[in-house]
Amino acid sequence: MRGSRTVALGSLVLLAFAFDGSILLRAGQQQGQGQMPSPFPLSNAIRERGSSITGALEGWYFNKDGSQAILVGYFNRNTKQEFDIPVGPNNHIDPGGPDQGQPTHFQTGRQWGVFSIKVPKDFGTKKLTWTIVANGQTNSITLHTQADYVIEPYQDAANKNTPPVFKFEPTGTTYTGPPIGIAATYTAAVNEPLALTTWATDEGPKINIPETPAGGRGRGRGRGRGAGNGFTPPPPLAVTWSMFRGPGSVKFDKEKPDIDKENGGKSTANATFSAPGEYILRVQGNDSTGEGGGGFQCCWTNVHVAVTVRPASSGQD
């Protein structure tokens, strides 16, 4: 089945996943492996509203200090329904949780590698479970460091491509690859736009490997698709802002701001907050491999920033 992955335990086939995150097949089910929703079917349909959210194990990788990190995304099967699910009974990671840095705001569709969980060197065969309840439907995903799920999010092994690089000051610290901690902090007031400026650059592949015709190399979106079949390739570099956590809503004047390549890749988006409190925003950088690196988990960058929002200034509604 092209464009899918089968998750197995011994000879027991559990699930087959399409790389858009949807579940194609359930041949069996066992506690602690893959999805464990109840009482709704695993093949829950994509629709405008009323469907479920499933966490997505992208894989795990080694940090430079020798520790390991698990990279996690999610799939919201609703095309017009976003969710705010606080950490707690309906959004928890165990053991060690319920809060391990997961989002509380869920956008529509497939969101790749939105957070990472650092685990110790001796994590071994231990497992974590992320449970999300949405529209009354409970889905749980197992997070682990099994050998067949190791990924290389900092460099594509085939063409030596690397993720986009972000800075929040022209000569500031650089951020690339999966999200780790908080990269920048801001303060704002309710209903007053906050300018979010980044400098994003991308080097591109180091080895020239031409795209293959349709049906060739690749297992994910944007891979193995030839020209002339209606496929529009992603732009060389794109920056996208979104909400990750917060007590209210956030509106961006440009979720995908223009990039000034002549000015070091500078771009600015203005964010307006509906309520006071602590927020985390996510800025994502994609190169020509597109969303999720075309299914190869490289090369894109996610960075988190924190915003403390004060009540509206005196005289404002």
C-alpha cells in the first residue's frame, strides 16, 4: 500500500497509517501499542466538525549532549473546527505528566513535529502515552524510542539538506529543527498588535538529487511527484505563525508573512490577543520539501516563543 506505514507487534498487525495521519486499516489492537480510541472506530472520518484528534509520533532523535528526544505532532480530522483543550483529563501525557509541553490549541489538519519531549539516555524500552479527548472521542498514542523510529531531523541523509534557520535578532541566537524550549519572550496588551519579527534563511540541499517522476522515490507529500501532474511544489522558504497555548485567541495579520530576502530573510507578523495571560506561539519554517519534510521528518523548523499579555490599556473596551 503506497504512502502508508504498518505498525506491528510481532506477527500481529495493528494499524496501517496513511502519511496524512489518517488511519487506513485496523487488523488488531493491543493495549499500549498505537491508537486506543473508544468507543468510536479508528477510521474516524475527516469532516468539517464532530471528528477526533490523534497524536502523531514522528520519531525520535539524538541531541548533541547524547540525550534523546521524541518528536510529536498531531492530526485534527476536522477541517473547520479548532480546539482549545487545557492540560488535564482531556489532554495528558503519562507517566510523568500530565504536562510535558504538548499543545493546548489544536489547529485543523495534520501538524508536524510541533513539540518534543526530552528523555534520558537510559529511557530504553519505556513508553509514554498522550491522550486527547475531542468531541467526546478519546484517542491515545504511544510514544517510544524503538530503533525503527529513529529520525534525522537536522539533516536529510540523501541530499544533505538542512532545516531553515531562525533568528529573533539580526545577530542573535539561531534555531533550527525541532522545537526545544522557549526561543524568545515578549509582552503585549489585549487588543494591541504585537510585532513578531524573525530572520529566516535556508541553505538548501548540498547534493543535487533531482526530483523523480511520479511513483518514484518517496513516501510522503511532495516526494516522487513529477511536473505536469497538477502538483505545485512548495516555495523555497515559508514562515508560518500559529497559536500553541493560551487562555484566549490570537489573530495574525499575516499568518504567512512575506520574507525580505535582501534583508537577511526578515519577516514580520502582527499578533493580537483576545484575553490576558500567558501564551506560547509557534513559528514554523518550511523549505522546498514542504509540510513534514514530505514525510521524511526533514527539513523544517518549529520554534516556540512566549508572550505575557496584560489587560487592555485604560480607555479600551
